[in-house]
Amino acid sequence: MPLLGEGVAAIWHNVAPEVQDDYNHWHCYEHVPERVGIKGFLRGRRYVAIEGEPEFFHFYETETVATLTSEAYLTRLNNPTPWTRRVGPTLKNNNRTLSEVISSHGKGVGAAILTIRIGAADNREDEFFNWISNEIFPGLVSHPGIVAAHLIKGDHSASEKQTEEKAMRDKPDEIADWIIFIEGIEVAPLNHLWRNGVMSEASLIEHGARTADTGTYKLHFALSSGDLE
């Protein structure tokens, strides 16, 4: 499958314009390499919004869901670097969802990504997961311009663990119930999916979602654990 492991840490936030140069340098030069250097972290990717909110999105692929609550990761979260302590309080509207990969289809990494953060309707998880995984994704990745599609399930208990890094933020993180990522070679085929196609809010709600927050993003930077060797 195109995702490298069974776990995903998915994170969205805004950063004030006056600190974005420092944020961008910190994120690429220190933060992503720091995370990818943790045992069990396989790859990190960061994006900036083309359309939608929050402005920045990044996610980490991990060997297992347990990696996301491992001692190695929690030790890092509870010992932020001086640079992280400077940048951390500037991150606003944070959604950080530690997740399990449910379904992943396609090949490779796209230059653009559609992200959909979903609030789940009661008692419709099996219906929704079956519809996405078995009816939608297999055909979707054969569409022109689409290279991969992923469904992940948020783990609220893991995501709510308190850490020193969380303490720097002005309010608790939001957490998604379910998340969909669709990757494409450009943004146009992705926009069609959520404006007029099977990933529209109306379609998602019909099949088991309660809410759906959508954004399209372009890739800024990617780093795998092998790049650090």
C-alpha cells in the first residue's frame, strides 16, 4: 500500500504571517527531521493550503499505531527544543489526530492532496468504511490525475495525551473521528471530487459522516527515515 505503515499522525494549524519564515525553516530544518528520527517513524510530509483552512498541514507515517504513544515519541514531546519552544506558541487552530490506517490504495506520492476531516455519525462506522474502502477507493485511484487514496481512523485516547508541547498551545487540539486523504498530480482533479463528485460533503453525509471539513494542499517537503541514514 502507498502509506508506509499502519499509523498516521495528521496535523493542521495556522501560523501568523510575521513568523512564517521562522516556522518554515524550523519545520523543514529541525522539526520534521527530529520526528522522522524517532524509532518507528517512517516518513514526514508537509503541505501548504491551496484552498481551505488551516493553512498548514503535515503528517507522519509510522510503523504501527503504538509508535504514536511510544516512550520514544512521548519523551520527545515532553522535551521540546529551544527552537520548538519559540515556535510552538505561534501555532493556532491546531488539529492533531493520531490515527490508524484503515484503507490505503494507489501508488506513489502526489504533488497535491485533498484532506477531509470527518465528524462521525453514530453507529455508521462499518457502513462508511465499507463504502469508502471497497466501493470508492479501488475505482478512484484509476481516475486521471489521482495517484493514491487513504482512509484513517482517529484515536481520541491517544490524541488527548497531555505533553509539554501541547501545553504551549492556547487551547486544546481538535481531533477528527475519521480522515480521508486523496493524492493527485495537481489540484484540479481533487477539487472536482469534493465540489461535484463522490467526496462532496453531501455524499459523505449520506454514507455516514456527520460533518466534513475539506482543504486542498500542495507539497512543500518530504523526508523519510532512510534519508537520515
